[in-house]
Amino acid sequence: MANPPKFTASTLLNYSPRKTRSIIDVIRGSLLSYALIQLKSNNRPKSKKIYHLLVSAASNLKLVESDFGQYKVSTIVAEEAQKLYRTIPRSRGSAHRIARRWSRIKVILSPLAVDSSSEAETITTN
């Protein structure tokens, strides 16, 4: 049997990876339909961006909403992307650097594994 189709999507967020991980830890390993419901009801600032990323990954797989229950978010990772350094003035003419962090989110959607043993049991019991 051939490898099941997977899809990887990636996007940049102007949001630190630490804050992004608190959002994506909730949906890692869950069904795609459940993950979308969780993100839609979450009131964190960047939940909407992650929601649109999952919808985009599903549409790239050419899925319709009825197929969302057959796929799961197998891997979702927030990595550190670029940093923007700024300075903030302090007393006595000195300055401190501030790092504005960006995060890169990578998503892998994969179909649910079909358990052939359970299908065989239902056939033999009928």
C-alpha cells in the first residue's frame, strides 16, 4: 500500500514562539474538525491566523468540510523565525536592546489510520 497523502503548510506570525506554542499545544494530535472548533472559540490574539492556516492546508488537500473529520493535525510546530532588534532609551544616555520575535508555524495534516482488523471483526460477526 502506498504512503498516505500528507500536506505541510507554513506561515509567519508577528508573535513570539512561546505565546504561539500555548495556542497550538491544545490542538496538536486532534482531529481537524475539533482543532478548528477549538481555534474558533479561543480568544487569544493569533488564534484566527492559525485557524486560517489550518483551513488553507485543508483546502490545498482539496478537502471539503465533510472530510475534516477524517484528517488529523499530526504535527504542528512553532519555530523561531526572524528577530527585529530595537533600542529603548534608558537613563544617563544608555540604551537597551529589545528583540521583537516572530514565529514560523509548520503544520502537517495526515489522514486517520483505517484499522482493518476492526473491519474484519464486523464482517465476521454479521
